[in-house]
Amino acid sequence: MLGGLERALKTDPSLRFLVVGDQAVVEPAMAALALPAGTATILHAPDSIAGDEKPSQALRRARTTSMGLAINAVKEGQADAALSAGNTGALMAMSKLALRTMPGIDRPALTALLPTLGTHDLVMLDLGANTESDAQNLVQFAVMGAAYARTVLGLKRPRVKLLNIGTEELKGTDEIKEAAAILREADYLPLKFDGFTEGDQLSRGNVDVVVTDGFSGNIALKTAEGTARFVTDLLRRAFTSSLRSKAGFALSKPALHMLKVHLDPNNHNGAVFLGLNGLVVKSHGSATPKGVANAIAVAARMVRGDIVNQVISDLDEFRAHAFAVTSA
Amino acid sequence: MLGGLERALKTDPSLRFLVVGDQAVVEPAMAALALPAGTATILHAPDSIAGDEKPSQALRRARTTSMGLAINAVKEGQADAALSAGNTGALMAMSKLALRTMPGIDRPALTALLPTLGTHDLVMLDLGANTESDAQNLVQFAVMGAAYARTVLGLKRPRVKLLNIGTEELKGTDEIKEAAAILREADYLPLKFDGFTEGDQLSRGNVDVVVTDGFSGNIALKTAEGTARFVTDLLRRAFTSSLRSKAGFALSKPALHMLKVHLDPNNHNGAVFLGLNGLVVKSHGSATPKGVANAIAVAARMVRGDIVNQVISDLDEFRAHAFAVTSA
């Protein structure tokens, strides 16, 4: 984790860090790094949340754990964003309780980047913050996902699609059809709603933001991760199956490195709980320093793009128009 | 399609075919194949269902189209199973209307085989026959999926899991938790219920049957297909990126063929609408003769295993026990 700070500072020297953890562990690790003076401060936390701890248990220990104190630093304005590589469920529960949802947002959504064949990653949400979502939730996710694509990917008017089991207007659940009907009318929003997409299109690069409920989103994300691993496992088996293929692998290695880089989760690190009054970023648990630095860069772009207020003002716009239509 | 008949007959000479289609097209194609005398009969159908036709439209043309007449042949006992490579939505709607659901089954489920790292394919259902499923539907899918794994894969007591967004008992929707509670008690059924699984485990080979609602199932299936294609597309890019990698590819080609074979949908062909009073098998639209022959083999195994009556008697057993528990 701390190696990521060093790396992030090299790219962006204006960053400042509050490192929350057990002082006895963090201090020597920080000293070994020798970061420029004044770039990092330590905030002692006597305790930490375990990886397998239940969110309900974690909530009780917000005042003593590194996770709880990092989120509190965002709440108190001491930090612009919190970054954690810990227990996702606990991070979600503690963030929600401490920061509360933004005005106009009923539920936060776990938002992340997925690799594609296109020129940039895909923004996808919700990836599992909620089990069920209604049409209003999906519309809010679309607004939040578009704000993420604008601030993190630098897109002006992101193309947004709803994940469905077909692309015809009649397909899908009532929630999805209703969300599509609302988004189709909302052309004043800074996004281009482009209808439905299916699971096989996620990596094609023909959409910027894919919106779905947390259940389907989590299943799609994990199925994509599992399938990528499955194919690369088969590839490894194939390359090690004979002397000839081993020689072929040796020759192809530099080129295959491209594949590895493209699929490496460290290059798409920086999931975020959007919809809260403050930024909480989730890093992969096994992220390398490069992965952590990428997550920090995502957080910095969201802070500079003022994503929280962006979403709030987009939603204000949405409600103003929705009201105008209703009262017409 | 017809090339698949020839291939299937070579492996299993006891098969008999009723080929439903436009006589003017089918007759010369059959003559060119020169199948053994008496193995195939033609049933003339003046019309056919288009690939993009709406199910509601297709339903009105059941009496004149090849799809409608093939399903009707199953209903009338002239055929033991129908096989189609056509429009999935139309096939589902026409099959449901003509064959009706089995006693004890509320909704049919689209069931298919997915490749894994293990010794056999994974049985997964529902892959999109329904948009929503309640706990009873999920339990019925589990019984049907286990019967499929017994008759098609030859497993004695298939391991069945429910697809979820976590493996802890508290995770997921109410429907999933309720279905899990029912299945945990149903140890008299010829299946071993093994709790929850997640999207990243589908290809690991550690489960035989994965049960899910049609929405999540369709998204998982298509995401898996899309991701496999994504990784192989990246692989192709990598191999063609330099002369050196092209040479590496040439050397590795025989070994990489294994990967291609493992992922080839033709080797996992034979999706079926389980839960109807009759067997309707769906082939991939782009299946090769080998793929069609595999789908025919799956159909033949289900007919010989009497899967329809297997499912009916498993469900009778289930209801008898459920009643015994309720009235105790």
C-alpha cells in the first residue's frame, strides 16, 4: 500500500497523504520510503478490520480502526478522499453510516473500471453495493456513472446503456424498462442514453457507462474476472503442454506481456462508492504499488472534478425537469 | 444442420430423424447426403420463422412453419425431441404453448453446458427463459438441472449450487435465501445441495449444476462468452504484433488448438428448455455439423434417460416430503 504513495507522488507531487494505521507499523515503513518532507502525516489507529469480519461487527469499531478513522477524516474535512484495500462489505457499511447518501440519492453504488478493446475502460455500476434496485435507483446510477466517466475518463458526454437480457424495448424487468423510459426523455443531462446492452458487449468498447442493479452487476463482474482467468489458465496449459509450445511461448513472451498488462486489475484499479457525501475508494486487496498509485490517481481526479457536487447538480437538474414535465 | 445428421448417425446408427422444412430445399440436400435408407423422413413445412421475428408473431404461425411443425411432432408423439437452430425467443414461446409445463413446474428453464477446467462441463439454468424467478422456481430449476446432469453427464448425485453475490448464508435476495433454505432440507433428492457460488467460480470445475434466475443467468452466460472472445481477441492482437510473435504463434499453434477446442461452442452445444412435457433442444445458430451432432447426442441421452419423467418423479418426491414436513 505505502509503495503506492511513493509512486503516486512521483507522478503528482501536489498530493498530500494522511496515513491511517498502527503507528508502530506505519512509522518505520514510512521512514524506509523517505517521502519528501510534508507529503504524508500519520494518524494512529490502534485497531483494524479483518478481511472476513461482518459489516455489522465492523460498524461498532468505527472509532478505533484504521478504516473507521480514514472515513471519519473525510467526514471531518481532514481528507478529500479515503482509500482502502480492506474488507469491501465493511468499507461500504462504515462509509454509508458515516457519510450518508447525497441529497437526491437513495442508495450508493459500487463503481469500477473494466478493460475493453476500445480506447478507454468501461465504467460499470452497481457492482454489488445493493441487492435490488428500482427504476429511480438505476436512473441515479446513470447520472453518477456519467459523472465518473466525465471526471475520471475525461469524456464530455458519456454514452450510457442499461444492462439487459436483450436490446429490444420490451425486454427485461419492469424496473429496467421504466428506467429506460425516464432516461430516454432526460436529454438535458450531460450523458447520451443509448438503450440496452448485453453481457457479451461489455468489453467491446462501444459504450462508456453500463448501469445495472447490484446483483447482476456483481455477477457480471465476477463472471468476467473468472472467465478471463479461465482462458489464461487454458493458455498456460497449452503453452506448457509440449517442448515445441514452450519454445513458442518463449518467442511470443514480449507480445503476450501486452495481454497481461491489458488484463491486469492493477491497471483498472479504483472502484468507488458513488452517492455518498464524500469519496471512498476501494483498491483491490492484492494491488501492487502501481495498482495503489492508479487508485490514488482516480481519487485525485474525482476530487479535482468535484464529482460529489457534479452529481448533486446533475440530479437537481433532473428533478427540476421531471417536475416541469409532471406539472405541465 | 443436415451435415450434423450424417455425423450423428455414424456415431449412433439407431437414431431416426424427421426433417421438417421446405421439401424443395430439404429433398435435394438430403439426396446429396445419401443417408442409410429409412433413417430420415421429410415433413414438409411451407414456411419458417425469421431470426428477428417477435415470439408473439411466431406463435400465430405454428401450423405452417418448420419450427411449429417440429414442436408439434413432439406433442403428437411422432418425435421424441425437437432440435432447432432458429430464433430462441420464438422457439421458447411456441414450445411452451404447444407442450405446456410439466405437472409441478411453473416455468421452464433454458439449460445449457458451459466449459470448465474440470473433467466435465457445467450445467447452468435458467439462462433467460424467464425474467424473474421466485424461490419455488429456483428449487424446481435445481431438480431439473440435477436430472440433466444425471442423464447427460452421467453423474450420480450432482453437486448443485445457487448463483449469488457472496457465499455467506445472509447474502442475496430473499428468493435465493428461501430457495437455499428449502434445498438444504431436501436431502432425499438425487442431488447434493452445496450452498452458494459466485460468478468467478463458474469455470473452476468445483460444481456440477449452477441454478440462477433467467436474468442473472443470461447476463452471466453472455458475459462469459464476451470475455472469452475479448481475451482471445487480445491474444490474436498480441500474436500478430511482431514478426517474432508470429513465429512464436506458428510454433505454439498445435498446442493453442487445444484452447480453441476447449472454448468452441460446438463442443458444448445442446441447450434445452427443461420443464415442458416434451423435449425441445436449441442448437447454436452458427453450429457446425459437429456442433449439431453434439446437440443431437444430448437430445438422445435425455430421451433414453427419460428426463421428463425423471423430473416429474423427483418433484413428486419433493412434494411428498414437503407435505410430510408441513403436516408434522
